[in-house]
Amino acid sequence: MTYRPTHAQEIEIPDLTITQRVFADLAQRPDDTVLIDGLTNASLSAASFIQAVKQLAGGLTSQGFGAGQTVALMAPNSPEYCIVFHAVGWAGGTITTINPTYTASEVHYQLMDSGADLLIADTACLDVAKEGSGGTGVRQIVTIGDAPDTPSLHSFQGAPLDQQAPVDLDNHNAVLPYSSGTTGLPKGVRLSHRNLVGNVDQSAIGFGLQRGEVIAGFLPFFHIYGMNVLMNMHLAHGGTLVTLPRFDLERVLKITQQHKSRRLWVVPPVALMLSQHPMVDDYDISSVELLMSGAAPMGPELSDAVEKRLNCTVLQGFGMTELGPVSHATPISGPRAGSSGILLPNTLCRIVDPETGEDMPAGQEGEMWIKGPQVMIGYLNNDAATRETLTSDGWLKTGDIAVVDQDGYMFIVDRLKELIKYNGFQVAPAELEATLLTHPGVQDAAVIGRPDPVAGELPVGFVVTNDANPSDDELMAHVAATLAHYKHIHHVIRVDEIPKSASGKILRRMLRQQLD
């Protein structure tokens, strides 16, 4: 059984690189401010951005880092980040984006695996970048900002490269973001220009983006959510980005108030803060009509709490790096609490029984498979993982357990590999976490399974509590009062914070280490 889009017509995806697609929009509004540094208020017009991209692309090409080369970018969000990203694409290269909080060993691994030739790093990351690049194929390091004995990005600018360097839109690696690595080593995800362009245009329709929207861009651009949904989609569809190097509640509120932002792009931990923090009341963010959450499922309780606090509509989407990143988005006209939305245009979906391989009807759980123009080419240097994830006829196995209702709305139950098996029952950690979060004394929570010789696994809750500091028995009773017996929490562990990736996903492997 194949699910198809029910609310949108198919769209024609233009034969353009991602930078050509962005330029096509920017050329129509050359005087508009499109990028603002949220720390310094320095800004770039559309025309200035195009010129800066072409000059850096020319410099990269003249110094041997253009077409066919791989450039690694290790930096927090800034207008310069956007310039580097698109200069590499315009020059016909491949860009691999590195988490700026990585350790030297993590940087080394990504540089080696991606085959990077050049590393562009923010000065704050320079020491780690230098250490991590040792013994790799990196021929030069360039800094965003000035640093002793290291060429700056400004010095790399050259004569403008006026035309897009030719590339294969379907098979060239436009970008190599690395998957979160929650299982096994991180994998380079090969995304083509077709993947990126397709998903930018699909997502703009699915999320109801309007021209002129100004947003606080704090979700990291090195991650596919920030990269293609925030950076590329807003630049390609009439928006303006106010970049922030990291989430800062006060700055986000100030930016939202100043620019009368129509929406906020968040992950569930940010939504939780917006629903609880007293600082929110100090700012006028009544312009916010929409709060868009992705990267991890948000339960209906948290969704309802944010809606009530901000007096806005809370919508979710579903995505993953391998999908460039979005396959589902909740329509503005038909929000549904707890749902990750409906299919984007040009996207197909199947819900497959992971044991039998049979397609499941509406209302039945199974692994979600996706097919569409946003599906990755494959994993870099990892044919085995590619074969495990992509079928021969182009379906991507997401590894997420989902259910689709009669109206086509999709609900994530949990990750296939994260399900807890208790006495033969399958227990979804996300459901227990959502229940724990409804307790007024809980600020954040995560649940994993602890091996047990009798039951198989016992659900264990990691909690961050507030001043109310509820007892373990009270928290376990709270869950027991809501969920079936096999979903009860058997042990509570108190922690200062729940470890999460930059995209907001719970790093369960780190929690499991605390059980060893």
C-alpha cells in the first residue's frame, strides 16, 4: 500500500544547482536585506550576497579548491557560513559540514572519510581544526576571521566566477552532512543538487512559507534541518535570516519581537523552554502565528502547552539527513496535535512490517519507507549501509516506526532500534517521555531499556527535575496512572541534562553508557 500526497499537486523541480536556485530568487530582489548577523547587526543585501559568493568561488577555483574538490566547513551560523556554502557549490565542489563543537578526533574522522582538500574554520574552532586535520588530505586551513599565520576567508576572494561550474545535478555530491551516529560511526550522506533543490521547493509548499518572512536562524546550518529548511529555503523563497551562532533565548525573543516574525523554527527542547521560561513574558512576540518543530517527535501535551503560552499554531514535520531533510509537514490549514504531518508534493510513503516486509494499512504501525526526489544518493564509502537503507527501486527505509491515519496524517511511534522489548511487548520510549514531561516537576526526560534476565528489558527514566523535585515513586506513579502496565517506568535516574544532538535528538547511546 503506497500513500500519496493528498493536499498538494506535484511540482516541477527546476534543472538548477542549489546555488542557482537561490540566486534565481535573490536576483529578483537585489536591494532586499537577506542576511543579518544577530550578534553584530551587520547585514548583506541580495546583490551583495551574490557578489560575495561569486568572488569566493573565483578564489577557490584559482587556488585549486574548486570543481571536483571537497571543502570542509567548521563554524557556527553566520552570514559568512552561507557565503562559503554557496561559493563551494557555485565552483562545482562538494562541501562537508562539521559540527563546530566536535573534538579533534571527530574532526579527523570526518576529514578522512570525506576526503576533504580544504578546511574553512571559525577562529574559535581553529585549535581543534588544526589538531584534527593532522594526517588527513587537507592541504590548507582558512579561517573565518583573522588568526595569526593562517590565511583568512577574505584573502581567498578572487575575480568573480560569473557562471555556475558544470555539475551532474543527480549524481554529484553537492553536500556531505554526516548522520548523527546514534548507531555506529557517523556516515557521510551524499546529497545531490537535485535533492536539495527539490526539497527546498517541496518544503516551501508544505510549510506554507510566505515571502518577506524574517526568522531567527539559530538551528545549526551544519545540520540538514538548519541547512536546507532555514538557510536555503528562506534565501530561495523571499525570506531573511538573522543568524545566531547558538540558541540564546533572550536574543531569539528580541529578534522575533524586532522583526515581527511570523514563525519560529524549533526543536522540542526549545519548545519546552518557550512553554515554561518566565522571560517569554517580557517580550511582545504576538506576531508569531506558527511554531514549527522538527528533528524529534513532540507529544501533544507539549504541543498544547506551547500553543497556549504563545497563542500560536504548533506544527510538526518529519525529516532526516537522508531525505534532505523533509518528507512530511503539518498543513497550516489542518493542524493535528502529535502528528508529523502529511506528505510533501512528489513524495510517496509506505508503512512496512519490519518482520514480514508486508505493507500495513491505515492505523497499523510499521517502519516508514519514503520515495521521492529528496532521497539521498547513498552513503559515502559505505556500500553496505547504502544497501541496508535504500532498496533497489529507490525506497529509503527510515528506521522509524510510524502509523498513518485515515486522513493521511503520520504519527511517529519511535525509532525501530530504540523500541524497548518488555516481556514480549514493544514499548516506545517517546510515549513514556511525553508522559513524564506532563509532570509539573519534570523539565526534561528520556527513556531507554535496561537489560533484564527475566523481562528482556526494563524501561528506565532519566529525568531533569525543577525545584519541586518529585520523588522517584511519585514519577513512576505518574506514568503508571496514564499508561498500560507493560509501559511502566521501573527505575528513575536523575541527571543535570538529557544529552542531545545539535538537531535535538536524544543521544540514547550516551544514556546507555551510564547503565554500564
